[in-house]
Amino acid sequence: MDLNSIGAVTMPRNRSDLSGWRDGDAWLAGGTWLFSEPQPRLRRLVDLSSLGWKPHEASERGLSLAATCTIAELFRLDLPASWSAAPLFAQCCRALLGSFKIWNMATVGGNICLALPAAPMIALATALEGTCLVWTPDGAEREVAITDLVLASQCTSLAPGEILRRIDLPLAALKRRTAFRQVSLSPNGRSGALLIGTLDPSGAFALTITASTRRPLRQVFPTLPDAAVLADSITEAVPATLYHDDVHGTPDWRRHMTFTLAEEIRREFENESRA
Amino acid sequence: MILHVNGHEQDASPLPGQCLRTMLRELGWFGVKKGCDAGDCGACTVHLDGEPVHSCLLPAFRSEGRSVTTIEGLGGPCRPGEGGAQPLHPMQAAFLGAQGYQCGFCTPGMIMTASALDQGQIGDLATALKGNLCRCTGYGAIADAVAGVARVERPEDARDDPCGRSIPALAGPRIVSGSAAFTFDLAVPDLLHLKVLRSPHAHARILRIDRADALAVPGVVAVFTHDDVPAGRFSTGRHENPLDDAPDTRVLDSILRFVGQRVAAVVATSEAAAEAGCAALTVDYEIRDAVFDPDEALRAGSPLVHDGADQPGDDAPPRLSHPNLAAEVHGEVGDVAAGFAEADLIHEAAYDSQRVQHAHLETHGAVGWRDEDGRLVIRSSTQTPFLTRDALANLFGLERDAVRVLCGRVGGGFGGKQEMLTEDLVALAVLATDRPVKWEMTRQEQFTATTTRHPMRVRVKIGARQDGTLTAIALHVVSNTGAYGNHAGGVIHHGCNEVIGVYRCPNKRVDGYAVYTHTLPSGAFRGYGLSQTIFAVESAMDELARGLGLDPFEMRRRNVVRPGDPMVSNSLEPHDVEYGSYGLDQCLDLVASAMDELMPAETPSADWLVGEGMAMAMIDTIPPRGHFSEARIALQADGRYHLDVGTAEFGNGTTTVLAQIAASALSTSPDRIALRHGDTDGVGHDTGAYGSTGIVVAGQATLKAALSLAQALREAAAERGGGAPSECRPHQDGVSTSSGEIGFAEILSGGAIERAGKADGSPRSVAFNVQGFRVAVHRSSGEVRILDSVHAADAGRVLNPMQCRGQIEGGVAQAIGAALYEAIRVDDRGRVITQTFRNYHIPAFADVPRTHVLFADTYDGIGPLGAKSMSESPFNPVAPALANAIRDATGARLTSTPFAPDRIYLAVMEAVGQCDGPV
């Protein structure tokens, strides 16, 4: 929609152009959320697309995703065969409520920084132990784990003027097997619970819980737990008040589905190891 | 900046925060639609350098130097105003062939998306089209279009008798090319824009509005408050008889009765300035206690929604037994207590139906101006142009002929546009400023401040003997009409009528209450009260059949009325409803046998439980107490006919059928009928397009006019030496007579030949619908999947099978939305929190099954050429049929819609545990 309160757009070419953040500014990445709701308090947009950040870069350390990498670019990524976690990328893209047309514009960083519980890029980054590189307004930078960046629904630890530059996914995480479960109130609806399990070649298991909770959670187990241990662990890690409540699912249903999907994931790995 | 649009360079200067959609429309590309304005509906889809994008989300400045293709240019290069490129792109042609649209508002975006899909995406339309919403079709025709399956017959194939043939919509070529002009698809010089400041409080009195800062905003032309409006009260609800709805509304009121009510209006030279003007208004409120629940509202001492102390004078709303009661209905036939005493089994429960929104993709809005004669002209997205004209004339003290109301193409209605929600303010602004004024509601306003279906709690009690014979029916109905009484009485009366009139039972009692609360107003909605009460009664019938060990179809067969039976709901007063035809028996048999014959779909896994359910509905074909229409038809020398009809078309296909009816009577083809409609300048009066009256009333008027004209042509031919009029036969190119052919030019040599016809909507007939579902329900998550959907309809003689099928597919889909997903959520302060499509989920492609549509073979003695209505009624049996199927699958009796997983999983798990159900 038209953002009639916007008086100017700046087109930074490099990092130094990003200084001078002031109240009423907003970083413009894909614009798919900014332009989807009234933004009466905004006065100026800073267009990140002019910075020309390389969308993604694979190396021996893992995969780096620029905040401005679009969902479409992520979906089209051709990943090395040894990266067992590769299927997770397409699964998380498809979990986005928006259609493939939105993928052409929406960005990985935008999805994370909006910090909706259902954000599939938060799920992806959490399951793959993503680290966020944040540029601070004083020209410095800091690294923060994705689970420390996203604090609650539409709430992050980013200070005014800070910007998410990059998400780094370590190689070890990319070499894990994954199991993906998602449920929503309608067949292609917004996720009410989105859980991802990862199984390390060492046998270590991790469970990522998103969408059902107000912030992403990742629990690590040295080996695949049995059902009771897993359930107890979730009970301990997720107090009732942490389950998200909005029109896309009641907290009690999200809690129920969290336990159900977690157990399905556990069994998937258990069955694989038996086979 | 420079960009390329549809193959041509264009220069544009977008505002910094402007989206591409607005810029393209300003450049004259009106095919790019504003549906949700939030990236959810896809109506604005264009191609940017070949990639499909939602142009409402794309900052316009990002299109600099790039190449944009809109629907108009999909077939090739073209310029604004040329009507779109020819020849059509194959996908446009496919949508034409399948008639993959009804109102057509979503169609440009749907085609732009479909034309960009690869083969893999075409194989998975549920995913590929999840960013495109259609409210009319139910997606069946869209799937056919993308697959290249044709649904239409060519008009030239249907010359013998176009009635009964699948003639394509006359507007089709304009719709698929993006050149059909909807309400706002026109450039108006010197246009002012109107925006409204809305109440943040559920109940408040305005103490003061300071407009100085608003008037100081550059571009602001005027500010209107309750000090500037006519004193008269009216109802936004439009009915033939204005007294049907309590006059409880002012254009702007000093008392605010719901969050979202108009506080003040600002008109300015741009939308941005009008918005800024609203933000600059300072308002002091005296906040009052509010009541949101209808039961609470009826308690003594509850806050009053319409307090007589606030509105002294003669035109205060009429008072019932409680000041918060907007309307009530009571009646008993026989002896209900005695009937229940005779029953072997009684089912009693309360069933809740929630608020749902019409969600037509074109929001409410109007553009007004003064014409060269100084008349007030309002171009509006309305179902009732004539009744709106009358209301405006009355409100502003103008003669009727000093006001003209007309429609562009209307982008969906579903009852929501049987209201005057924008025209009064636009008229006020035009009269005050003497300039053209436009007010296009935002999607947010559509959700928070228009109307919804009436939420209802229906307590039903039905008794039956061991053999299934009903002994007594009692309904206690409470509807929440919200802050205003528009349609409060009509809906409560209609909702308590056919639902039990269809059952033969000597003892019936109804108590219905429509209650004011401090919430957004309810209004007319497809089904008009019946969907809510039928959910209750048809669920109860299912429980009785189960309890008695009877097949649910058999349970109905034993109890439904048959021709000759009186149709009685809650009174023995005479009425004008007759059995013009009767196909309920056929509908029951059709669905029962189709459900038997369908190969049961494979159960997804052992976690899914499968069950079947059915429900039925009866509806009077026309609203009561008169529904009027006029038609006028004139022969042209070239063999074409000009047909003027008052009724509006909002995607329901009425205009196609009117052309078919006229062509049939005149033995010509429908493409020879040039139709003008939805314009108060066209004919004297028309009640409007509501109550599913497009065919049965407007069609009746058209038939009378066309038959009269055919007779006039025979007489004119006879006068010119053709022998007796009865021997003369009009056809496509002239009139055949015993002495040879007489051309139309000669027929017209004695002067113009024009005839009129009128219909008054009485007597009325009855139409029937039966829905069957097979569903799978997940025993733990509560997810519901529809495996099979069968719908049988008794529409009398089906004048256009493709369109009638489309109405049914669309009605079933809309009802699936209301039964499974949709709910307007109102918080504890009366605020609507579902303000976008991503938070108010209407069915997308993935949510709607194919519905097998079957027609009863009947011919109505009352409707034109044997036809009956079939627009609202397919909606009505869907929720109970789903509830009954879920009950069959799981044992859980659900009494509250929607059956969303988070609302039903506990009931399902409990029921499955209890009965240790089938696995």
C-alpha cells in the first residue's frame, strides 16, 4: 500500500551511507511487510537493495546468507551433496505464508527481523545454529546467536539503527540430517507450530521449536532421547506462558501440537536408525 | 523517472512511499486492481522484468528503468485506454473459455499469475495460487481455465433457444483483457479524496472536534463533523420498504457506538493529504460503558446502545421490551409442549455461528460528482442503486430526479452491498464542495467498520417419534446486530422461517431476538439468517436420526413438506409462497446416490478418521412483501435490441441470463442484446440485486418486456402486409411472414418500437439445496480434510448451467470458509483484530474441494421460463453437512463454527477416546 507519510528514500551505496539513523527511519529490504501495513510513524526509508550485498556464499566454514538474500534466491540454492540438511531450505521456503511471488521480493533478513513466531527463516537459522552479524550505528559489529536476536513476537535485540547484515550457518550444522514438521489451521496457512529435528553424525539430537512459541527454542541432547525424556524436556523448557496466542492457533493447541510433532520427529529418526 | 509499461516508455514521478500499483493506475492501467492492498490477494499482480510480483508491495521507485507488464499488455504491446492488447494471451483466452471468474475483480491478477507458472507449478495449483484469492468461484472454474478446459458454449451455437445453454458472460472479453471498468476504474479530473477518522472507543460521546490543524494541512479542502450533516436518521440497510429497518444512523453522529464508527471526514486533493488531515484532528471524547455480548445487553441496567436521551425527537428508533432489543419474532403453531411430550427422542442444544465478512475483493466505495445539469451523480459499488438513490434524495432533501446512482462493474457483493455505507458521505462532500469526490474504503475499513453476518446463538429443541416423525420444533434465537439495526429484523425473521417451514410438524415455536451491542454492525449476508439457523436445525436432525437408528436422508424424507402441504414456520398467517415446483425429493436422492457411487477416497493414514454427512436447505425464491423490477427493450434497425434493466450485476451472472431470456423471447442470439443495467437513469424503479432476485424478478420483467416487444414486432409485420400477427415470426434478421421476409428497418419505418415489462415479486416459489460431504478428521491435530463434496440443487429450469454451477461452487466454497476457517475476532474492548486477509483466512485454492454439482429436473410455474433463484441458498446447508460428517467420523458433535483445528481437537480427541473409534 502507499506509505503516505514517507517523505524520502535514501539509497546507500556503502556502509558509511548507513549512518545518521533517526526516529522515523526504516530499513527497506524486500518491502513485503513494510508495504503491507499502515506505517504512520515512518518518515524515511533506507533502501538496502542499493548496497549490492552478495546474496549467499558457501565456503569450507559453511553458508553465509546476506540479509537481503531473497527467499527465491535461497530456494534456488544449489548446495553440496554432502550437506544433508539441504532439504530444509526448500521446506522452510515453502512454509512461508506468502506465495512464490512474494519469494521474489521478500528477504531472509526481513523475515528474521520482523520476528513473527511463524517466520520460517527463523526456524531455518535456529535449526542450523545460525549466527547473526549485526552492524551497529557506530561502525562496529557484533555477532549474536539467532535465539538471542529474536526475543519475542515482533521483538528483537536489535537497537535502533542496528542492522542485520548476515546470517552464518556453520558447516557442522549443514551436515546433519533433518526432520521437518509443520501444522497450521488451514492447508497452506500460517504455521501454528513448526518444529525441526537435527541428528548429528555423532548421534547428538537437537529439537528446534518455532511458531508455537513466542520465540525460537533449540534443545540439544547428546543422543536421541526416548519419548518421555523428550516430553519432559519440552515441558521444562517451554512454560505455558511461552506458547504464542493469536488467530493462527490457541496456546493450548500449539502446545499439544508441539508435543505431537516433536514425538513424530523423534520417531522419524528412531525408525531411520533402525532401518 | 522512465519505465517501460506494456511495451511503451512511460514517464512517472512516484511519491517516495508510493507502491507500484498506485503509480500504474495513475498512468491509466486500471486493470491493476487494489484488492487487499497488503500482498495477500494477488489482484494487483503484474510482471516486473518478466517475474510476477504483487505491485501493491513493490515500492514504485524500484520500477525505474524496468519493464512492467500489466493484464492489458499480456497479449502484446498496448497503450492506456486501448482496451487491452489483441489477440489475447492464451491464458486470457483460457479464462474466457472456462469462464474462470464471476465478478472478475481478481481475474487480472489471477491471469497474470497463472500465465507465469511453469509446468511443475501448474501441477500444484494449491501451492502456486496461494497468493491469489477469489471470493466468487470456489476455484473450480479457475482450475479448469488453467487446465484449458472449456465451460462455455458459443452464443452462435445457441440460436434456437439460448435458454438452458451455457452462454458466456457478455462482459467476459473486457474482464480477461483488464478493460472492464469497476467502480474506481476511471480518471476524474479535479477529483477530491475522502478519508474518515474512526472511533477508537466502543461507546463515547464526542465533546469537541478541533479541525483547525486539519484544515491547515496542505491540500485539505474541507472537514465534516456531526455539526455539518443532515439531522435525519436512516438505516444503512436498504429495503424496498425503508420502514423495514430502524432509522438509527446519522451520516456523522456525536454518539459513537462501536470502535470504527465514523467520527469525522476529511476531503483533500490527495489521499495522502486527507489521511494527514484525519491525523491532525483533535477530538475529545466522553467515554461511556459499553456492552459487547447480546445476553448481557438484554439485562436490566446494561449500557444502552441507543439511549433515548441522546436522540430526542420523533425519529428515534422504535422501542421494544428492552431498549437494546432491535427486533424480535415470536410465534407458535400447535402445542409445542404437548408435542415434546409425545416424542420418543428429543435433541436440545445451542449452536453458535460466528461473525464472518463478505470479503468481496472490491471494497465498498463511491465516486460522486455533479453532472452538466447540476444533478448529484454517485457511481457506487452497490447492489441497490435505486434504493440508494431514494435514500440520498430523502436524506439531503433532493428530488429523486436530482440524484442519479449508477454502478460500474461491481466487484462482488454477497449482501454486503445491500447497504448504504459510503454514498451518504460522498454525496455530502460533493454537495458541500461542488467538486468530484472519491471514497474508496481500505481493506482494513472493510474488516473493521462495514458489516458482517449476524453472529447467532440458536437453541434448538426437536422431538421425534421412534419412526422418525417429528412431534415438535422449538427455536430460541439470539442475534447480535451490533451497534445499528440494519437488517436486524429482516435477518431474524428470515432466519426463523424456511428453516422449519420445510419440515412437516404440527407443533412449532420460535422466539427470536436481535440485540444491539457496541460492536460493528451486522448486516445482510448470503443466506440472510438461514445459514445460522440451518446449522442448528440440520445438526439436530442428524442427532435425531442417529439416536433413532435412521439414515439421515430417510429422516428427511419422512418429514419434509411435499406439494400440497402448507408451508408453516411459526404462524398460520396467509402468505404468497407456493410450490411453483418441487425438487427436494430429487435433490435428496441425487446426493444419496452420488455419495454411494463415489469411490471412497483413500484414508490418508490411520491417524485420520473418515465420515459422511449431509444437510438440506429450503429458501423462498424472492424476499417477502414485494420486490420490484422494470425492464424496457427497444428494437434497433440493425437487428440489435437495447435492453434497460434496473438490477445490478456483481458477478452473479444476472446480465447474461437477462440477455438469454430476451433473446429467447425474440428468437435472436444473446449477443444481439445490448444491456444497460444498474443505473437509475435506465428505468423508473428496481428494488435491487438482493434476495437472489436477478433471474426471478428482473428476469421476469425482462421476459414480459421481450414477449411484449415480440408481439409488437409481429403486429408491425402484419401491418406491412404479412397477414395475421400470429403467422409472423421474428428471428435474427427480421420477421418471417406468410408473404415473405420483412427487414427490421422496414419494421421500424413507422417509428421506434419499444416495450416495457414489470415484475412485483409475488407470488413466490421455493428452491432447495442438499449438500453431502465425506471428510477425514485427524484424531489428534483436529485438521479436517474434505474428501468428497456433492451438492444437488433444485433451481427449476436451469437457464445457464455453467453459471448456475458456478454460483453453487462459489457458494459452497464461501460456506466452507465460514465453516472451517473464518472468524472476525473482536477483543474485550470491542476492537476487530482481524484486519487483513492473512489474519482472516478466506478459502484459497488449497482449501476448496471439487464439488460435484447435480440439478433436479423441475420447471417452475412461477419463475420466468421455469427458473428459480440459486445464489444465496447453496451456502446454507454446508456448515451442518460438515458438522454431521465430522460427527460421523469422530463421534464429536460440534456446536460452534468454525471447525478450526485449535477449536475442535479437544472435542475430537475426547470423542475418539470415548468411543475408541474406528481406526
